[in-house]
Amino acid sequence: MNLMNYILSLLPITTTLSVPEPSTIIGLGILTTFGLGTGFKRKLSKANK
């Protein structure tokens, strides 16, 4: 399962239809950045071996 789908599955459906609160946007941004960051680190470490 990809990270974005997982994050979206955690949100209520109403959140995606209405405008989310700023804290929700910030939270998603942090989660996405963290997820992508760890994903890239794993790919880089595998590529360097």
C-alpha cells in the first residue's frame, strides 16, 4: 500500500470533501515529507550497497 493511500484512508471522507483545517494540512505535509524522506533514504542505502 502506498503512503498517500494509507494517509487518506486514515482521514474521514468528509475531510476530503470539505476544506480541511490548517492543522490537518500541516500534519499531512509533515507525514508525507517524513514518509518520502525515509523512502528515499532506504532506496539510497540499497543503491549504495
